[in-house]
Amino acid sequence: MKPVVKKIALERMEILIDNALSNAKTNPKLAQRQASLAKKISMRHKVKMPYELRMVFCKKCKSFIAPGINSKIRVGRSTIKSIRITCNFCGHTYRKVIAQ
């Protein structure tokens, strides 16, 4: 694949996810569509989505979850500091460890 195509695909995915995050509260259907388009671009051009963009998708049901809008975010109270994210669509909870 040409590096130019990869660069354009990454830029477009970032734009779509940013727009989806800004539209999540006012128009959730549009936000879901924009996020799915970003995922389709990633798959079609065989470009791995960066971690910052991947973390807005549920790991179980693969739907777009905007932090605090259609997901719950809690700080873990264990010896290992982590953030717990719960999807409001499927109820799946997963953790992200915070570096100390």
C-alpha cells in the first residue's frame, strides 16, 4: 500500500472519530454512523487504528461509546490504579491501567 493512502486514511479516521465524539450528545445516530465509517476505512485500507481511536469502541459489542455519554467511567480502588469503563449497550466492563 502506498504511504500516501495510509496517511490519508489515518487523517480521515481521526476526523470522523472527533466529529463522532462532538456529536455524541446531540445526535447519537450520526455519531454511531461516523464511528462505523472510521472503522470501515480502517478495514478497507488495512490500516491499524491508533490506540486513542480504538478505545472509543466497546471490546465486546464493537459499538461506539463516548466517554461519559453512553458509558460509565469509574476509578478503580485497588492497589493497581485503573479506570473501569462500562458500556451502556451490552454492560461489558473493561479496565485500563493507569501508569504510576
